[in-house]
Amino acid sequence: MTETYHWSYGPAGAPLLLCLHGIGSCADAFVSQIPAAAATGRRIVAWDAPGYRHSPDPEPRSVDGPGIDGWADAAADLIEHLGAERADVLGVSWGGVTATRLALRHPGRIRSLILADSSPGAGSNPEAAESMRSRAGALTELGAETFARERTPLLVNAQASSELLDAVAALMVASVRMPSYQWACNSMAEADHRPDLPSIDAPTLVVVGDEDRITGRAAAEALADGIPGAELAVIDAAGHLANQERPEAFNEVLVRFLGGVPAD
């Protein structure tokens, strides 16, 4: 496999918790989840998705890029590369859509799913799909710094501190680049997992911030209702990045969920 940048924390032989970031972020968005992984005896690994920050660009499978299949397959390759048969997979936003496709294409690689501030994919709504495809144009037009400064306030709750806003924007500036950002937007636009959600049989936790203005509670409920036995948890005073905005509350929910998932 093409080497994908990732960091890890915890014993090499421990059950794996793989973290997949959102469309404007990178591996460091999950630093606050290290205590949760330690509390549940997991080794936490977070990647820079192919085409983001330190990872090389993925191979396009068409003019639209690698597609959501390509990123899901890359995640499956990383699990194998790390010497694990299965992983608990935590995906935020686009990372949650990638995690869902991973569970559909490679069910044997999934021990459990945690889908945070995510959705069944923008392909469920033609207007949302077109909006996703066109978003990368703003990155090209504005440049990464201005794009991040304008985008970041939409991602967090209205009371977010300036420190949090600056941290989220800094990760975005360091992480996104063309053409991979366009390809990632295309992958979201193509994805509509609603018909396939009932086939997922992994234990699943769906998490959403109560102030999420990007995907929101309706999208979270669509995931929770569609996946058999899925649990829904709402994080108060959090926007689209609940794991970064309210890490203690998010980790409490994560620890409780993972505590009920038998580790290999």
C-alpha cells in the first residue's frame, strides 16, 4: 500500500481504534480522544487521509478522483498494515461517511462503528450534492487561509472560544490541498448510504452535537434509524466538531460505548 501518514498511541498489540477525520481536517483532530482510548484499553491510530497534509495524493479511479470507495479501501489497507484484523472505527463528518463505506465494503475489518456529526452522504439530496461538488472552488479562489477563516465559524458552536476557532482553522490550512479536496467533495456528493444501512451488523454509536449546523440531528437520526441496533447520543453545546469542542463529554460517551464492545 502507499504509505499513509498516521500517528498512534497505546500498546502495539492492543485492540485498534482507527480515527478518520473530516473533509477539512487531519489526524490531529483526535488528540483529545487519547484518554478515551487508554481508558478502554485501545491503541488509537489517526490518519491523514490520502491527499491530506502529510499523506501522498491517492490514485484517482476516474476523473472525479478515487471516490468514497477509494478512501474506504485505503482505510482497510491501513488496518491490515497495522497488523490488526478488525478495528473500532471512529469517523467524523466525511470520515464517518468513509467509515460507513468501509463497513459496507469490508465488514470483516469492523469491530464497531462510531459515526460522529456525519450523514448517509450528500448524494441523498441533489442540492446538497451540487453544493459539495462546488465547495472546492472557494478553496481555489480564496486560498487556504481565507477559506479556513470563513469556514471555521460554521463548524463549531456559537459560543466557541477564539482559541478553538484558531486551532480548527490552523488544522484546515495545514491539511487541505487540491486536487484531493475536490476529490473528497466529489466523494461526498456521490455517496448515498441510506439503502445499504440495514446491512451493517457492527455495533454502532451515532453522535451529534446539538448545535451542528452542517449535518445536524436529522442526518444523525437517519444513520441511527437505518443501522440495526444503532445508539444515538447528543452532545450538548457542541457544533459539527463535537469531539474537539466538548472532548470530555464526547469521551464519556465513547468510553461507555466501547466498554460494551468485546475486544479481540
